[in-house]
Amino acid sequence: MALTPKQGTPLYVHLPFCVHKCPYCDFFSVEGAGQDQSALVDVLLAEAELRAPASPTTVFFGGGTPSYLEGPLLERLLNGLDDLTGFRKSAAEVTAECNPESLDTHKAYLLRELGINRLSVGVQSLEPSTLAFFERPHDPEEALAALEVARDGGFVSFSADVIHGAPGESAQVFTAHLRQLLAINPPHVSAYGLTYEPGTPLHARLERGDFEPQDEDAELENLGRSEGVLTAANLGRYEVSNFAASGHECAHNINYWRNGPYVGLGPSAASHIQGRRSGNARSIARWTDAVRSNQAKPAWDETLSPAARLGETWWLGLRLTKGVDPHQARQTARWDTRADPAEALAVELVTEDLLQLEGTHYSLTERGRPLADHVGRRFLLTPDEAQGAAG
């Protein structure tokens, strides 16, 4: 049976269309040319009628490239979604991802009029050779112009999203370009390290030996230099890869890192309601069939044990600079009064100088931050371990 989300549950809406599918991208997306975009909007609204929460506190339109949709379709989608959920009155933060080639003054004005108050601009790089390696359909000038449109467009906040660690791009070049985009004064910057996800074209090229990835020392230099430049611009790190001026942190993503509930609409979108995770099909056709059956049945779902939820809460929460409060983690996981294996592991990691205890919160040390994924995974349980902990 489908679970009913509580009023106020955050909402994610997935729009899968892009001008071009980037070779590093592991999210479900398709090139928009030739796709029936109007039909997708219709199905999104039908799914929202079945599953969307009332009065969501945050809304995030991701993709794909939400700004790829033409104005009339954006109007139909956002007006229809507001009719069904009332998000314009309830949500303090409504974000839309956009790429430079599909964001101009007119599109920005329309998005703001339709209830979007935060933009996340996919800059990725200002280095022409890196943009070519990433197969991005924009150039550096378009990226900077899009940030200026976001800055001047009346939005409460906006983010510049960049990727470091491209082969052949030095830390000096990356940070010089970072300073260039910081001149536009974005109140939020997401600086992600390049990853090679299995199944992506970029991973296949890496396996063939088409290029040499950056070595670990270069990646660490990138991290250090980037943090120095961003903090000097008064953007504080609040998550491993995210920096913001005070009050401009992304509330929607913080809910993910705190292992909170959310509802996802659209092909491939995931949901987390009352300890149950589920996800839609990574296919527009299969997702459409599920919605039109009047059930919006997920392609997969799982109910995690309290032990597994506890491990995930630490794994996600340690990405936040503030870290994890063990008491709050137990409440989130609905862990009872038994001994807490996650806190015991945290104590052990303090002795390894990977975590530190400040007040009630455990957080990554300077030594542990570059190893965030490794440290976080130590809290995850295998199904057998989770069953044993539950027993």
C-alpha cells in the first residue's frame, strides 16, 4: 500500500530533459529533442494528484534541466502543482536547477513569477577545455551571464555549481576560475569532485585508458585551495561539498542529509516516507504506465530496519559540518533504548582522528573530511548485520 505523506513533507520533482546528456551524469535524463514534453507534464500532475504532500515546506525541481521546458509548459506544471499542494504559500524555499544555455532574463522572470525563489546554476567549469571534456553545451561567457541573470532576477538565493578534479586541470586554474565566478557574488556554491560512476560514458572512457584521472594529491590540493577561496568570500562550508553565506544554505538538501522524509515525483524519483524508501522507474514509458494505472506504483521499495536507518542517518549526517547528535539520530531511526552501535563506532573514530566531539555532535575532523565517503560507509550495515543488530 502507498503511504500517505504528512502535511509539510518536502517535495522533489524530476524533469528529465536536457539539451545533451553529460557523460559523467548518473541521474536519469534524456535529450529533450523529439520528446513529448507536454505529455510528461500531464503525467507529473497526475502523479502529484495521487501522491504529492499538502503544503510542502521545500520544493526542488531537479533533472535533467527543469529550465529546458518552454514557458507555457512551466506555467502549466507550476500552476497545476500549486493547485494540488499549495506550495507557493507553504514552501519557504523553492529551487529549480538550470543550465546556462536555457536561462535568460525572460526565463528567470517567469520562474520567479511562478513561485521559484532559488536557482541552482550548473556552471561546472569556466575552463573551455574542461567544458569540452564534460560535453557541456555552454561556454564560459554563457555561464557567467546566467549567474548574472540569477543575481539580478529577484531571487532569494542562487547557487553556482562547479566540478573540480577534471583531468589536466590544475588547482591553480580551478581556483582562478572560482574567483572569477565569485565576483558575481553567488550566496551559495556547490563544489563537487568529479566522480566516475559505473555505467556512464565517462567511466567507460576511463576503463579504456582514454585519459589519466587526477591523482589523490591533486584532488586534495583542489579541496584545500577551493575551501580557502570560498571561505575568504564569506561562504562557509556547511556540508562536505557545499558552501553558503549565512542563511543561504539549501534547506531541501539539508533534509536529505538529516535522513528526513520526502516525496519524489517523476521518472526515477525516490521517496522516503515513514521509514520506507521507494523509487519510480528509470523510464518515462514505465513511469507513465504506473501513473496512468491510477496507482503510481513504485518500481522498487524497501522498509529499513531501525539498525539500518541508524547507520544511514550517521552516513548522511556526517556530511554536514555540524555533524550528528547521537540522540537525534536514534530518534530519526526510531532506535530504542538498547546500546547504540553507531555512537560506539563514533567514539572509536575519534581515537583515529577521523571524528571529533563538539558539544553533543560528532563531526569530521580536518583529517576525516577528505575521507568523508570512507568514514560514512563504516556506519552502513549489510543486510545480515542489520538483522543481527535488530535481534
